[in-house]
Amino acid sequence: MITDPWFYMAAIPAILLTGFSKSGFVAGAGTMAVPILSLVISPVQAVGIMLPILLVSDFIGITAYWKHKHTLNFRILLIAAVIGILAGWATAALISEAVVRLLVGVLGTVFALDYWLKLRPAPAEAPKASWPRGLFWGTLAAYASFISQTAGPPLAVYLMPQRLPNVIYAATAVSLFTCMNWMKVGPYFLLGQLNWANLATSLVLLPLTIAATWLGLWLVPRIPPGPFYKIGYAALLVVSLKLVWDGGRATLGV
């Protein structure tokens, strides 16, 4: 189990944001968890610690949202998730820690900039669920999720332009993430990421995870998410740029 106090200083906000995100509150904030933890431990270890935490928060979220998911989108994305996770498992040994940091940073940066700068203008008519687009972005989301728990950005590229009602968007994302995270248990175990040290650390953080997720479920109908979005995306941009800098330098050998 990790005993470094600096780790827990990073883990507490990461877990709170994950719980809020998995409840459908402050959507996308859960993307920050691995980048925040990666400031004090390796991204690979951060992914291993986060998976059990995500499984618990997903279970809580899915009990509230399962009946509200968008059925066609969910079917498309679930097939894509199988493809993406298998691809991640097959290539995990080929990706260095520096590349993982760079990937996490780039995904987080693009997602945050898209929010702030509106890089993708909304069409006059919202697109519908699409098999080609859903399979592409869903596969990319699952691959990113397997490597670095950053499925949020590619999934948002596909789902957000559809302008689904908040509850349906949250329900579809939570349902997909729950299935993806359970798919990753076997491959993560075979890759050695679910070791006893990581699991013990996850267990210590679980009470905070449960409290944050239930708090998020309570807050969804009571507090507008606007201020939380702005804080979350600003912090995501700062952390992601730092990871791009670290991962890029290490990759280039600077």
C-alpha cells in the first residue's frame, strides 16, 4: 500500500472528481483522476489503482441511471468497447511510460480546449446515433480507457454533438464505462496492474469514493453544474499541459 502523504494529497481531489463524474455531476471531471495521480506516481500504477475505484463508483451510478441510457448508442459503443480494449491489451507492452503520459496529456488538453474555445461548432441539427462514427470514437475511447483511463474526450466527441438530455447522456456514459471497466479486469490482472499493493491503496480510498458518488447523485438535481465545469476544465487543462511537457520531453530524450 502507498504511504506517501503526497500521494494522498493528490488522490483526495482525484477521487472526489471521479465520484462526481460517475454520478453524472460535473461531467467529464473524472478524466482528471489519472492525470492528477500521475503527478506523484507512474500513469500505469495510477490506472491500476483507479480501476477498482471506478468499478465501485460505476456500480453506484449505474443503479441510478441504467434505465435512462440511450439504447442504440449504448449498443454501438459496447461493440466498439470490446474492439478497443482488445487493441489496448495487445499493445500495452509496446507503449512506454513517457508515451502514456503524453497520450493522457494530449487527450486532456484537447478535451479542455474544446470546452473553452468551442473548437467543434455545433451543427444546426444535432446528429443522430451512427454506427460508423460510434464504432470509431467508441473504439478510440475504449483504447484510451485501457491505456490511461481517459475515455471521456473521444466519447464526448461522439455523444455531445447529439445534444442528448443531461440524464440520458450521463446514463449512457456511466453504463458504457461500467461495462468497459469490467472488461478490463482480466487483461489488467494478466498485465500485473492489479497487484496487492495497488488493491490495498484502492481499498483505503473506497470510502471516499462511495461518499463522493452519493454526494454527486444528491447534488445533480439541486446545484447547477456550471461553476463545477469551469473549475474542473481549468484544472484539467493545467494538469494535462504539464503531462504533455513531461511526456514529450521524456519521449524526445530532452
